[in-house]
Amino acid sequence: MNDLNRRTLMRGAALTAMGLGAGAALTGTASATGTGRGHGHGHDHGRGHGHGHGYGRVPRSAISIQLYSLRDLLAVDLEGTLEKLAEIGYEKVELAGLHGRTAKQFRAILNRHGLRATSGHVGVSDNWQASLDDARTLGHRYIVHPYANFATADEWRAFADQLEPAGEAARKAGLQFGYHNHAHEFARLPTGEVPFDFITATDRRLVHLEVDLYWAMTGGVDPVSLFHAHRGRIKQFHVKDRAADGSFTDLGTGTIDFPRIFSHGHEAGVVEYIVERDTQPDPLKTARVGYDYLRRVRFRRR
């Protein structure tokens, strides 16, 4: 089974296991205003996080997209799809596989279209050093473990014990190593323990967090509470919206109050806002809507 198919199956299993409830964790509609209500306006004049009227913004340089969202298009036309992302305005992408290319070949394709792969999803494995070498070739800043799920606390402990050595090796390679959550990390095990606690018990200097906002909320967790608990450790957001029935939807069309979450981004330590939608009828539309939403969203600076 290849990495993308495995990831698809694992994500489907996570969604099935958690169900489509957790509506109590949602805090409002995802409009582009600082309050989560109304429609909002304003133009970005390239001033980074903004300074007027106590509002912030997402800098263009902080916007990325997880290429898993476009996996079917990439399998058919890799170069053409990446070219379209660049035309939308993306400067950064996060990888989830190399689509049959070597790291050197993929880097050359990205370069041709003015894109940088600043991050990549790669599972910790016996071939970790080879993965780090590829990440350096690709120009990554971050390398992120995308998924883990175990039935027992002992298995989670054993997995968490692998993270610090992986992070130390990444640091020696000039990279930062992170962990990407789904929903099940927040569910209690039969022993009463919570898997996310095993992940976050690791050395924060070696293991940062890439918080998937959709999956955190599906797991019944307010992302802002994670920011308070892990201040400065959350370097990356997966920005993914949630429809009223719990399904995936394009940014700004669902129920997650992103302005409220983003207003606490400095507490998190966020550097990258990564657009993602696990399943989508029109991947390029998802990419365009997500980029446009992040360009126009305004939020109160706290």
C-alpha cells in the first residue's frame, strides 16, 4: 500500500471512530471578519500582520497548502497542477509524497513554478536519515510525522519515545520536526490517559506541534486551549473548515471561527497557515477559496 492510500484509509478510520459530532466545540461561523460575524472588507497592502485598528492579518508569506488536498490532480498532471497553485498566489506548499519523482526532480519542478516546499509529511521510520536527506534536498524547513494511532497507553508511550531521537536527528540536519494531530489523540484510553499528553510530554525543543484545527475540534478540543497549554510550540496550523454536519468544507463556508482562533496565533507561535481539505469535489476551487480566505481574513490582535 503506498503512503497516500494508507493515509486516506487512516484518516477515514479516524473520522469514523470519532463520529461527526463535537458540535459543542465549534465557536462560530468562519467569516473573514474579526468577530466571526458579517462579511468584512479591506485590502492587503503588504503590511504583514497589519497595524490599523487593532486587527491582524495572515501574511502572504505564511500561507501554504497541503498537497494531499490535490493528490488526484497531481497524479495526472503534476506540473500543470503546481503551475495553477502558483497562479492562485501560493508561494509555499507542504508535501505528502513525491508522486514517483526523486527529491531532486521534485525540487526542480517546484523551482520552475516559483514554489517552495517548506514542509513535508513523512512518517518516522528506520529510513529516517534518508527522509531527512530528501527533506534537505527539497528545501524543507519542517518535517512532520502525519499520523499515529494505537490501542494502548504502552503503545503510545513506545511511539512517543521515538519522537525525541527523530527530532534530534532532524535538528542536526537543520530541520524542525513536528507531529500532526487527528481527533483520536484527544480521546481517553481505557486507562484514562490521553494520547496527546504522551506526544506533548516530549522535549518541546525537539518536537513542535502542527495543529489540525478541524481534527482538534472534531476531537472536542478548543484549539485556543491548546495554545494556552503549549504556548510557542505550535509552529503550523492546518486550516481546514467544518460543515454543520461535521463534514469537510472549503474555508470560510463552514462553522469554525477562524478569526477567533487566529487572534491567539501569537500565543501558539504559528509560522505557517496550511490550507487543507481531506476530501473535496473540486481541489483547485478548494485551493483558490482557501487562499483567498486567508488573504482577506482579519482578526483582533490580542
